[in-house]
Amino acid sequence: MAQRMQACTVCHGKEGRATNEGYFPRIAGKPAGYLYNQLLNFREGRRHNATMAYLVEHLSDDYLREIAQHFSTLDLPYPPAQTIGAARLQLQLGAALVQRGDPGRGIPACVACHGQKMTGVEPAMPGLVGLPRDYVIGQLGAWRTGQRRAAEPDCMASIAKRLSPQDVSAVAAWLSSQTPPADSKPARQAKLPLPLECGSGLQ
């Protein structure tokens, strides 16, 4: 399977581990349910990337599950934190939103869904810690504008639209400045109920 997945590693890095530079996210070790949902989203047009759409256009559901399962089983080290020297107030805002949210604006804490260590939760919540800063900004922006969608109810679209540009930058700076924990595997089970209904988080 690793041999067949070389087309993926061109962008996502050796074995899908990515790097601490660039726009492409790490896929190694992400929950299989999350990876499978994203492959479906690219194939069915809910996410937009010409290369990804081309690669998965004619692949069956079963093969997409096989791809997702392959990358989900990889337990590989993370690169060093990408963002160094971000402004203190920006990091404080990012940490507050990640760890506590903003109840007054209906913004749940990121950890409520993505796990206390931000390494994801089985079966389908992705880890966010260690993602490139530009990738986080780009994806939250895509949800804000409708360029990225997920199965309804699309909880991330709802949350992203409540974030200001300042919030987005702060969350991205904080996440990309964190060193992932030694045990970076997704947590085994989500704490229910989730703060918002989420169509893709539990399947």
C-alpha cells in the first residue's frame, strides 16, 4: 500500500508526515474516519483542490477506506513547531479560543471536539496541533466563505463564521507554535454530547 500511495507523499511528505513548512497538512496518524470523510469530500466536491479531485475521482468507497486506514495506522514523529516568536497577545488569544472558546459568541473550545491534547479523537475528529499556520488560516477561511463544506450539520462552517480574522490568525499562530506531545495518537472516544451537532465528527 505504501508503494501505491507515493502520489500522496509528493505533497504530504514522506509517509504522509508532512513538514513544518508549506501548506499541505500531515495525514499520518489522523483518524481513519476523518481521512475517509475528506477523501469523499474531495471526490464529491465539498472540498476543492484540483489535484486531490483528480486523484480520487474514479476511486471506489472501499479503496478510499483502504487509503484512510493505511495512513491512520502510521505513528511517526512530528517536525518541530513551525511558528516561533509570535506576539504574546496573539498567542494568548489563540490559547483562550482553543482551550476555552468564547461562550458569549457561541464559539466552543477546540479541545471540546479535537481532544484535550489537540491530537484528534476517534473515529473522525482530526488532530490540529502541529498543522502549518497557513493551512489553518486557509481552511478556516474556506469554511467562512463556503469553499470548504462537510456533511450536514456542518459544525465547522458554523464555528468559522463566528470567528473574526483576528481570531483565525491567533488560533493558527497558537496551534502552529505548539510542539505535539510524545504520544500524538488520537484519543479513543469523544466526550458526548459534542458542543454542536456535527455531521461528520462521529462517522
